Amino acid sequence: MNRGDAGEPLATPALREPAPVPAAFWAFHALYFRVYRRYAELHLGDTRLAGEVVHEVFMALLYDWGRLMEEASPAASAWAFFKSVVAEELAWQGRESAMPETASFDRVSLARDLLDSFRNKFAVMESSLGLYTAIARLPERQFDVMVLVYVLGYDLKKTAQTMGVSAATIRSHRDRARKRIARDLKNPPSDEQE
């Protein structure tokens, strides 16, 4: 053991026990981890990267848990933070969301057993790509609702809970998004407009 100038033992920093993780955090994690991960996978197009991003988000939420719990809507604040991290990751990679392609190919793989031939597969992919491209052009809140409800399959209650808003707000965004998508699919933008 090293000794100080006077022959006394050097002071060693006291080791602290890590603070226990609040039970509310684990409840929050159980409610939202799967939704966040699926949403991240859809946008990033990479399961491993999505897992890393969502893990980092939850660690950041835990680190700042006290402040988050003081928010008027912790779920809405956490959702906004999560989405900003996904957007930053895409920006850092210098690319757009993979949602139109990822969602389309996920649907095709789910329907594979039901399709009779390659012609049907390609028809489904082509129509899905148009739909998912139309979804990708929606305003942010409408986009999130359509992705969570129709692409990832969550019900309105879970979607409202995830986004930290009321079910009525979700229904309103969904209805407006449906109208806009129907209009876009009837009159798709020309290549020059995109």
C-alpha cells in the first residue's frame, strides 16, 4: 500500500452504491421499449443499430428520469426525444428514413405464404411502395400515427399512450392522414415535383 508524506495510507475514494433504478422507469421501459425498437428498425432499416439507438435513448431517459417525471406529459417528451435521436442518427449517416422500403418488404414477407406467384408479390410491393411513399410525405404527427397504427399494427390506445396524447387526437390525425393519402394516391406527384 502506498503511503503519504507522513507515512499514513493515502485516502482512497469512497465507493458508492449505484442508485437503484426506479420502478416507474422499469414500467415505462416495459410499456415502450418494443414500440420504440420497432419504430427505430422501420426507419433505420437495421435491427442491430435500432437496438443500440433505443438502448441509448432509455439510458438517457434513466439518467434524466427526475426531470422527465416533472414534464406535463412524460410519454410525449420521451417520444419527442426518441424521435430526435432517430433523426440525428439518420442525419449523421446522411440518409433518409428507410420506412417506405422497410415497411413494404415487411408486408411482402408477411404475405408471402398467401401469394400465388411472383406477379402477385410484385403487385403487392408496387402498391405498398406507393402507399408507404404517400405515408412518408405526411406531416410529422400524421406520419407517426399512420406508422404506429397501420405499419406496426398498434391500436389507437397504445398509439395515444406512446405519443403521449389523447385517443381523440390520434383519431383526428389518422382521419386527416387517410384523406391526404387517398388524395395523394389518386394524384401522385410527378417526378419533377418530388
